[in-house]
Amino acid sequence: MPILNKDMTLCISLAARPSNIGTRFHNYLYDLLDLNFVYKAFAPTDLAQAVAGVRGLPVRGCAVSMPYKEDVIALVDKMDVSARAINSVNTIVNDDGVLTAYNTDYLAVARLLADHHVPAASSVLLQGSGGMAKAVAAALHDAGFSDVTIVARNEGTGRALADSYDFNWLSAAAGATADLLINATPLGMAGGHEAVQSFDDAAVAGARTVFDVVALPAETPLVSAARAAGKSVITGAEVIAIQAEEQFVLYTGVRPTPEQVRAASEFSRA
């Protein structure tokens, strides 16, 4: 990485519980590709002031994580179709003080469902109704999945997400089974819920594929249980690598090779 200098471009992330995954991923590629950029993670105490800082400093790019993916909508100037379609933001790009919101989570989920050859005829339990769950639900719908049940304790947001795609809604997953289990909640995430297995052993036993979007740790209790049961597994580490690649392109205009992305992803998890 170049020595810090006045011409260096700053990119950041805003998260309730920041990790080093994105920081290591982006800075590894900046160094590898000889780009005069630096990336830093933040846990904002005031979201509106943090986004104002993105505009005013200026910060070139800003990743947005749970629980801010919807709250930032009122703070940006433009919504790209990727964010507008699901009313959720995970990326902000600053062009001379004009903030445009994007969502690269959707692309990551869609690509992983295809790469892991998950049949669209599969029944699905999707746990969560927040910003990440919206990206997952949209990707499922657009890939042709129709037998999908949203599992959310919040009936208002859960039913709203289900109704938007003609899916079903349950308040809890207890006793429910499906071919594909997807956790799009913070359950299993380091920093508060890391000991919680988001679907119980019975649901895991009845599934063919288990998908946990939590990236830290990559081996959540759900992922560990699924591996032990011999299930096909998709991890949050895979999600974050793809969505981070797309963010990197938005920030820098440079498309790294697949080999470079793999190397950055491995470095970010080391």
C-alpha cells in the first residue's frame, strides 16, 4: 500500500459491528493493483452525520451493513435500480458530492444460487425481513423460486416482504422444513449472537442446502451443523467476496481478475 498521502482516495464501511474482512479485501487489492486508495471500517454513533461526512470529506465509496441498509435511503441523493428494486442499500458511491446508492448483495446471492446449482423448484425457508433478506428474496424470485416462506418474528415486515413476491410467511421456523434454508439475520454473527444456531437440527436434517449470509465468522453454528450433517453449504464468506468485488469496481473503475478476487478473499479471512 502506498504511504498515506494527500491524494489518496478514502473508502469506508459503516456497520454496527465492523469486521476486518472488507478492510483486508479492499486494501489487499489496492496494494496488488497499485491503486492510491485506502479502506477503513467504522461503527457510526450517528448515521446521518456519518453519511454527511461521506459527502463532505469526500469519501469515494461507502459499504453499508446491518442494520443501516434501509436507514441510509433517506440520506442519499440517487437510488440505482439495484437498490431501488428492493429498497435496501449496501453501497454508496460519491461523485463530487452526489451520493448514489447501490445493492451488490442481490448480485452475490443470485450468482451463488446459480454456481451451487440450487434447483428453482426447491422449497425455501428464508429467515429475516431486513435489508439482506430483501436482497435474498428478490434474487430467489428472479431466479424462478416460488415455494418460499419468509420466517420473521416481525409480522409487519415479514408479511410485507412475503406479499411483495407472493411468498408465504411464518412467525417462527420451529417445526418447518424445506429443501433450502437461508439465514439472513444476525443470528450466529460474532459480537452478540455467535452462539445461536439460526435453524434447529431438525430443519438442517431435512434440508438439501444450507445458506448462511453471516460472514463473521464464516463457520457459524448453522454452517457447522450443516457440514456435520453432510449438507451442501453456501457461506457468508462467499457472499461478501462477490459483493465486495462489485463494490471495488464501483469505487475504482477497475475489474480484478477472478484469481485476484480469490486471493483477496483468502487474505481477508486469514
